[in-house]
Amino acid sequence: MKILITGGAGFIGSAFVRMVMGSTEHRVLNVDKLTYAGNLENLAEVAEGERYRFLRADICEGEAMEAAFAEYQPEAVVHFAAESHVDRSILSPEPVVGTNFMGSFRLLEAARRHGVKRYVHVSTDEVYGSIAEPHDADEDWPLVASSPYSASKAGSDLLALSYWKTYGMPVMVTRASNNYGPYQFPEKLIPLMISNALEDQPLPIYGDGMQVRDWLYVDDHCRAIQAVLESGRAGEVYNVGGSRALANVEVVKRILAITGKPESLMVGVKDRPGHDRRYAITSEKVERETGWRARVEFEKGLEETVRWYSENREWVARVKSGAYREYYEKNYGQR
């Protein structure tokens, strides 16, 4: 199968590319704009494979997407590309709405014109908003987005599903809980706290730190996406969770315990606007229909993630400084 993957240089996208290249015979075209969070170093191990190609392009540019589809003729699309950081969406919502909604529109149009046979739109559990205990959101739960980021993702979900209802395009939507693991840009909670702890820097905790998130190891998420790509039903939404809900402050305390650092490094900061209190989803549907199950227990996954960041401090320093872009210029800049 020839798969066009957008955002394949990002955290989850690159994990998916590595998995596909390592466990299947599929051919991959990775389309990525290479924003601050896109890092081709994450794909160094597969970059020279003859089944892998990279195209630096912006999904918001319709002509570029048309050209990519016309040349590569993909049979399937897995759409990761997004502006995904909530804090950035609050400070500057326009790029988030542009990429997440209009970029998705350009991609859907190109896929429709070229008769793509499978299309997976990768989304987030944040579209459901804050879920009061004891409830867990299923795929029919109302969308109550709280930030420009989650609203833009909710809108793009509905747009993608409309292409199934209107045009019969075989679209499936996945909505995952908070991912963590190696190669994540150190602005999200777990990699930020790990890198700060390793450097004996303050660990900022929003508000009282009791916001609850469900944690999903990135490789488990990628396996779920592959399962939906292969056996999901067109026009359906699939929640993907790790079934491990913890308050943010508890996650940070576990990181400090693993790194052997004192809890005195935790520093309370003003809560961000519109901060959802609790995310919670059920994965029963994807488990029932595809046979997927999360394999990595949170404790084991967190220990592995801390170990990876501890052993790859130079990678962290490069992505924080932007020096990783030298890798692109050296390896792809003249192509």
C-alpha cells in the first residue's frame, strides 16, 4: 500500500512512520511543513529506505497538495499534521485554525479528487471538553471544545466526516488521549517536566495541578491508528485511550521519583484560560471492532520515557535551541 502521511516528522507522526516502515511493506510519502516541532532526526533510521520519501510542503497550500497526490498516487492517507499545543493556540489562534481546519480541507479535497481508498483523520479527546466523574466519553459524546486548538480539531473532525456523508469518501476519525514517549517536543507536560527535572530547573504546575488526563504510550496509539487504517469502518469515529487517568501533579511527582529529584522543584503557576478539568474516554469501540488493546502500562512507559530523555539530552538541547534544523539543511536542503 502507498500511504501519504502528513506531519510525519512530528512526535506521533514520526513514531507511526517508524512503525510502518519497520513492520509492514507499505510505501510512505511523508509530507511535513517542518514547523518548530517537526524534526527529521526522528526519522534518520528510515530516511534512506527505498520505500520512504519525504516532501517538505504545507497542507494549507492546495496546489502543493494536488501536486503531491498527482505524483505519488497514494492509496491511503493518515493525517497527523496539526498545530497541537493548547498554550500556543490561546496566544495566537490564527495559525492553529488555519492549519487544523483549512489545511484539513485542502487535504480532503486532494484526496477526494484522487480517489483515495482509506483516509484516517487523527484527532484528540480534547474535542469532548471536560468530562465530569464518573463518566467516560464515547464516540457519541457531545463536542464541547474549550480552546481554539480543540475547537479547530472538532471542526476538522466534522468536516472530515462530512466527506463520507456527502461524497462517500472512506474517512475514519480517531480521537486519542494524551500521548507520551520518546521524541516528544519538550513543551508538553511529560517531556517538559522530565527535561526540567534532569536539569534541576523548576517544574511549573498549572493551578492546583489536579487536572486529570488519560495517558497513552505513543506506540500503542500508532498501533491503534494502523488497526483503524486496516479494518476500521468508513464514516466512523474511534476513541483511543490508555485507560490510565492521573492528575497532572501526580504525574510530575512520579517523574521526580524516577529521576531522584526533590518535590521542592515543583512551582505553582497561574492556571491557563479555559483549562479543562478532566479528560476521560472509553476505547471499547476500537477494541471491539479491531481487536486493538493498549499494551504499555503507564508506570513502565513513563520509566522508559524518562530513561530515553536522560540518555538523549543532546537531542533535547538541539530541539530547544532549534539546532536540529541543521539536520534538514544538511540532508535535504539541496534536494
